[in-house]
Amino acid sequence: METKEQALDRIQNFEGKYPKQLWYLFFSEMWERFSFYGMRGMLTFFMVHQLMMKEDVANLQYGATQAFVYAFTFIGGFFADKILGFRKSLFWGGILMIVGSIILAINPHQYFFLGISFTVIGTGFFKPNISTMVGQLYKDGDARTDAGFSLFYSGINIGALLGGYACVAIGKGYSWNLAFGLAAIVMTISLVTFLVTKKHMGPIGLQPETITADKKWYEYITYLGSLVAIPLIMTMVSKPAYTDWFMYIIGPVALVYIIIEIFKLKQKTEREKMYAALIFIVFSVFFWAFFEQSGGSLSLFAADHLNNTLLGFLKLDPNGVNNSSNSFFVILFSPIIGLIWIWLNQRKLEPNTVNKFGLGFLFLGASFVILYLCRFTANVNAIASLDVFTFAYFVMTLGELCLSPIGLSIMTKLSPKHLQGVMMGMWFLASAYGQYVAGILGAGIAQASDNASPIQKLNTYTEGYLQLGYYALAAGLILIAISFTVKKLMHEVR
Ligand code: GLN
């Protein structure tokens, strides 16, 4: 009989480039992201065009839902570590996501916020923990880990691409019930994939051994607690003031906790690396705040101000393009960027992580300047070029590839073993703040264009994007300017 250690060894000592288990997690995550991004792509459009909310309100509520999704990945990761283990977390999260989508499929108009709240909590239990399981397929220092994560990141984006395009197109063209129903079906495929393949995971993701039979009730309290949180989330999401309070509290609490942990570290180098990690986290908040306009204000911009022709002959729904072009470009360019880093490395020219982050912001800034340029392509009805808009997404995606996958790996490299989970949680919490600020920024842009003519509206939106572009460029320059100091804090880590 094989022991747990032997089983783990067998998995981690795989031959070739990828462990076979990676493919199982790849497909579960791909379908989960289909469902998540499919739903996400429908939110703002549905609120404005079906629930008849004002655009600024819809933007704020979109930002709030997304902020909660990412804040709960922090909480979901915490409970997986302490009580459930990754497998049970994934199962529970998947069930909640399916229930949420079924509620929406039955009556999206009536039960919109209830369904969304189920999926918020469900994603919190699912999303961070499947990524952690990927990391556990590898031994420390296995040089194949990064390649595994990039493959996984492609899976994320294949799902996001298909879901982001299909759901909103089905909703707009056929039926919203069907669109939300599709999210439920696809999430079921994700969960079944996981259940069928989990027997190949050896001891990875099992419940922590500290949860002995007499502590089983911790597990039930966790399930119960997450159900009790659903009406709370519903209330908080529907009233932006409550979301504000939640966001004011959770970030500072997490930060104080991390700082206490940093002070407990004995070596100065360990402490300094953690400070460097916190600098990356703070900058990532700004990155996601701008980047995440895609689900909020850019989705409204796409609905009202874009034609439906790409490259002169492809007829595409502009909202579908808005929801899926980012993923399309990630799938296409992620391997190419990887090769460019290797090529530069061989010539000793590869930028370090700080400069890659800086570069990420410069691309982001350039993409918002390109969005501003859309205004010069508009006709008398304020309908602008889908080509220019899509090109902006291409540039924005280059920025994401300089920052997002690198951010995940740098969190693990800069944190001591016992704080890696929490630091990954902090990385996602930064995304939560990014989403939250994205909603506020989007609402500001939408508010300014209330009751305006189409041309005035186009001008207000694009003016807003130009401002964001300048801020992103400034952030990039600041990062490059402080790179020397941050590099010192990082010590040997590149
Ligand atoms: N697009 C990536 C994903 O869905 C990263 C999202 C984020 O960290 N904000 O996993």
C-alpha cells in the first residue's frame, strides 16, 4: 500500500514537461472561468438594459460584486488552509456557483442579486484553491513550475474567451434564462471533471490533519457560515455604502495581520522581501482598477459607441469583442512573450520583475490613450471603430502579461513558506480593491455623461480614458524610477 508521501512523490517526479494532473485542473478551471466570465460579461449590460438601472448605479454595483468575488477568494483560501482543504473547498464552491446560476436561469429579473451572491461565495471557495493545487503538483524549485502556471493561465483564458462571448450573445439574441442556464451547465461540467479526476491527486488537497473527528463541526460551521453570508452579501452589494464599509475594513485588517507576521520574522532579508511584495501588491491595485474597466464602463461604451465590423469583413457583436478579445490575445501572445523573455535572458537583457511591472503599466497607459483615440474615428451617430478599440485591447493584454502571471510567482518567491498562502490571498485582495475602484471610476465617467447627446457621451468616456492613460503611464514611470530600491529589498530574487 502506497503511503501519502510516496503518492505525492510519484506525482511530483513526473517525466516530461507537465504532470498529467495539471490537465485535469486545467479543464476544471477552464469551465469554471467560462461560467464566471460568461456571467461577468452579462452583469452590467443586464443591469442597465433589463433591470433598467442607471449606468452609474450599474457600474458601482458591478464593481461591488467583483470586489466581493475577489475579497472572498482571500477568505476562501484562508478556510481551505485551516479547515476544509482544497478539495472540499472546490466542491463546496462549485455547488454554490451552480445553485447561483440555476437561480438566475429560473428568473434573472426577480432573483438577480440572490443568484449573484451565491456565485460570489462559490467563486471565493473555488478560484484561489484550484491555483494552489497546481502549485502543489511541483516540488520546490522545480524549473517546470512556471511553464505549468502559464499553461494553466491559458486554460483560464480559453474558458474566459468562450464564456465571455457566448453568454452575452445568447442573452442579447435569444434569452437571458438560457444564457444564465448555460453558465450553470458549464459549471456542472467543471465540477464533474474535478470529481472524476480527483482520485489521481494523491494526498494533494486533502483536509488538514488538524481537523480530527471531534473537530468535524468546524467544517459544518464553515458551510453554514458561508450560507449565512449570502443574505449579507446581497444587502452589501445592493447598497454601495455597505460595500464601502466592507472594503474599508477588510484591507486594513489583512494588512495589519501581514505586518504583525513581518515583525515576527527573524531575518532582515526575509522582512525586506515581504516589503517588496507589499509594494507589488499596492501597485497591482491600480493596475486592476484601470484594467477592470472592461467589465464596467467599457462594456457600456461597446454597447453604445462601436460598429460591428472587425478588419473590414468580420461581423462581430461589440460586447462579445469587449468580453473576449483580452482572453483571445492572452492565449495567442502568452507563449510568445515567454519566448521573448528567454531570448532577452540569453542576451542578459531580460528586465527584472520591477521593470516588468513598470512595462505592464506603460502598455496599460498606452492602451487607454488608444481608447481615447477612438473618438476620432466616430461617425455622426458617435459610433466609433471596432478595429481601434480591439487594438487597444491588444496593447492592454501585453501589459497584463507583463504583470499578472509574474505577480503570482513573485508572491511565492518573496514570501517565506509559512506565509505563502496568505500572501497569495493578499494578491487577490488587491484585485478586489482594483475591481472596487474600477466601479467608482466607471461610475464617475458614466455620471458625467448622464443625459448627454451620443457625441457628448462619447467625448466624456474617451476623455475619462485619456485621464486613466496618463495615470497608468505615471505609475509605470514611478515603478521604473524606484526599481533600484525595490531590487535591493528583493535581494537575490529576480
Ligand atoms: N484573468 C485572471 C483570472 O481570471 C486574473 C484575474 C485577477 O487576478 N484579477 O484568473
